[in-house]
Amino acid sequence: MKILIINGPNINLTGTRDPAHYGSETLDDINAQIKSFGDESGAATVFFQSNTEGDIIDMIHAARAECDGIIINPAAYTHYSYAIRDAIDAAGLPAVEVHMSNIHAREQFRHESVIAPVCIGQVCGFGKYSYIAALYALIRIITERA
Ligand code: CA2
């Protein structure tokens, strides 16, 4: 089983500022912990971060042929990117939307996700553990569907 983990714009800055929302570890630190959990659980993990909407869409298209599922933190694109939403919908892979912060406890504009309706679920508010929880659930769901 292979799971693609996508992070959107500015998440490469994680660990450099705003620890109250995003923790103090770097994205590389977090990805290493996600990879360990995947290895222990029998899932290979592939990581991609981009600050560019089109590159994220291209990666979702490529995943159709290469991956069994997607975990995506679309960052600010969560709230307005119909293009990423359409790409996930078209890919036809099980996808989980993830946020480190609790988007429902923040500014009003973060409360809406245009991506969540094409995902099987959303995990938010658990910092780096949002990714781990999403990976746990996605592995179980893919395994049960097989
Ligand atoms: O909570 C999340 O994971 C978010 O997806 C993070 C996005 C935000 O736009 C979403 O509403 C919620 C922002 C990512 C910015 O990451 C930074 C990390 C450290 C310092 C500055 C930005």
C-alpha cells in the first residue's frame, strides 16, 4: 500500500514561527514520524509539499496511477480551491483532509472547507497527530475495502 501525503502553501515554514497553531517541529521532523508510523503499519509513504496550486493538482493526477490513497493538508487552499477539490474528486482515490490547527476554532473564513466534501473525512486540531490519525484510518479503510 502506498499513501501520498500532500502539504500546501506555507507549511514548509512549520517550526519556524506560530508554534501555538503549528507546533515547534519542522515539516521534515513531522514527515519522519509519519513515515515511521506508516512503516510500522505496512504502508509506504510519499511526501510532497508545494506553494503552487497547479503543482499540487499535477501531483494528485499522478497519484491516480501510483498510490492507493491521499492525505492532504491543502493549507489556505482548503477554503477556496475548487480546482484542488475537482482534482481529488477526479482522482477517485480515498482522500483525507488534515489540518494541524482546529480550523473551526479560528477565524470565520477558516471554518469552511471546499475540499472536505470530496474526502472520506477530515481530521483537525491535533497538530502532527492529525496526520497520524488520518493515516491510521486511511490504512484501515483501504484494507477493509480490498
Ligand atoms: O491548520 C492547518 O494545518 C492549516 O491548514 C494551516 C494553513 C491555514 O491556512 C489553514 O487554515 C489551516 C496555514 C499554513 C501556514 O503554515 C505556517 C507554519 C508556520 C509559520 C507560518 C505558517
